[in-house]
Amino acid sequence: MKQYTVDVIGKSFCKKGEDICGDSFKVFRAPDSTVIVLSDGLGSGVKANVLSTLTVEIVGGLATGNLSTHEMVETLIATLPVCKWRGIAYSTFSILRIYDKGQATLVEYDSPVSLRLRGGERVSPALGSELEVLDKTIRESHFRLRPGDVFLQMSDGIIHAGVGTSLRMGWREEGVQSYLSHVAHLAEGQPGRLAEIVLRQAGELWESSPGDDGTVVATRYRKARNAVVITGPAGDSRDMPRMLSDFVSAPGIKVISGGTTSHLVAEKLGKDVDIDFAYIDSGLPPTAKIEGIDLVTEGMLTLNRVVDYMKHGVPDCEENAATKMQELLHSCDGITFMVGTARNAAHQNANFPPEMLLRRSVVETLAALLRDDGKTVEVNYY
């Protein structure tokens, strides 16, 4: 299961008079890393947006392969069109690649210097070395991130903020770094707040009439939050002790789904199962409490309702065991399902609703929905 992950938040404003931002950014998940790309298209408006989007999508296509970062950059530079009048590329780019263990590579072409925050307050520029790639000068940095580090990529509209209005030379990279050194603590390590703080200040320096598109992308590297969900007894009773031991010893948030399963786990732990009356009139069986377990619910009805919520959304003001489980799973980065394959006589009843998915099917459906939501999911059968 995942040990570390990244949170990425990007915020933008448009040049005055434009409805579409000429900057683009996107996050791509490769098997061993996360790639964050920011591109600034030449000019502004629709044309700039098309050019920057093209750049981002090319990187995304390359990131899904086995290319190194350097190979990705070579391919990108060879592919990008060049303005024949100015002799410059139609878009710039900043590519940050963070590997799961914290190693990171940053490659920037004609982009502002990115900033790294450590300890919530200490701000330093990512000063790399310059090298030539297909007659283009790029800046490349290699470093290791620690959990809690936040990285900021910016487009020209941020560092040029204030040109011709409040600042003769614009905000510049040094100005952004100095400003962050004083106010970064206000973000409390939250990448979204950090991006908003920088973007708002840039907007004020432009006096609410930006002369260029501006984008800030904040990336936080942190320890992953994992959960393990056990549901149903093992198909062979001889495998039950191993299943219970695997569940009890697994790290992370612990969830039990199923009445029989909850009593088996409670017996293993030497604890009691107590009904929680918080959701007693919710339309679903209530949750329960077992000391040392984060959430205990009924099985099939609750799991099927979670699938329904993930497909169609949660009705306003609805709170029950399924909403609680969905919220918990949504807050995690990695989820392991431990699924027992024992038959449940109640599910063989002719009156059992046909739309109700059986345990194996509902878990597979739920796992697919969670993967679509960007989660890492494992399903183990017993």
C-alpha cells in the first residue's frame, strides 16, 4: 500500500479582457511517480490556452510510458512549435516529477524559478543547473522532499505582477520569495491556502487589472492515509484466523462491514460490540462500536448504498452508516479490502432484491469507483 502521496492545488486568473486563461496545468499519475506540469502559452486567450494545453497533454502522454524525465523533455522540445518571427517556443513549461519515496526532479524551460517550503515557513528557490537540450537552455534540479514539504510552480503573470502599475519592475521571483517568508505560516501547510495567498497578492499588485495570465500550482508531499476494510467470513473456516490476524495487524484506519464479521473481530480482540444509536432512524442498519476499530457497519445494504452514493452523489442532509463509510474512504489514499467468500444464506433468499450486488461484486464495483477517484486499491479474498 502507498507510503507517501502528493496533494496538488492550482489556482489561476485571466488577463484583463480575456475569459480563458492562457496557462494550463495538470497532474499525471505514473506507476512510480506523480508528474505535475504547468505551461504558459504565448500571448493570451484562446490561442495561448490551446498552446499550453497541447504542451501539458504531450507531457501527460509521455509520463504514462517508461521515459525518464530527460527523455520526456527532449521529446517535448522536439515537438513544440516555434514562432518563426521571434524564434521562441509557443509555450513554456515547468515539469515537477515526484517519485513515491520522495526523490524529485524539476525541469523548467523559460519559466519562473519554483519555490520550496519546508517546515511551513522556510522558503528557498529551486536553483538547478542549466543545460542544453536540442539547442534550448533548460534548468534542471534534483532534490529529495520530506513529508510536509510544499512546492510552488508559477507562471509569468505572478512574477510580473504590478508591472506598469504598483511596481516598476514587477513582483519578481525574489519578491514572491520574500513575501512567502513572511506569510507562509498563515497557510498552515495547506497547499490550497498557499496558492490562494500568492494569487491574491499578485492580483492586488496588478490592481485587479492583470496584464498577463497568472497561475500558481502548489504541491504538498506527505505520508499517505490508508484504510483496511474487512467484510464477510472466510470461505473456509480454517482461513478465518489468518484473515482476522491480517486485519488486526494491518496499519491504518480499520473498517468492518458485516454483522457476523464484526462479532468475529470483536472476539479476536476480546472486546464488546455496542450499537451506536447516532444513525438509528437513517433507513440503514445502525453503526456499532468496537474499541480499536474506526467504523463498524452492517454489510450488504451499507456497501451497496456506498456504491450508489459514489455513482449518483449523496442526497442533501443525508447521514447514515453509508455516508460515514464514504467520507472515510474518500479521505484515504490507499484502501485494502479483505473479502470473505463464505456464502450468506440471507443472500440466497428469493425475496432478496435483484438490484442488490453480492459481496464480491459490490466490492469489485466499489474498488473500481475508488480507483477512478485516484485511490490505490487492493482486493484480497479469503
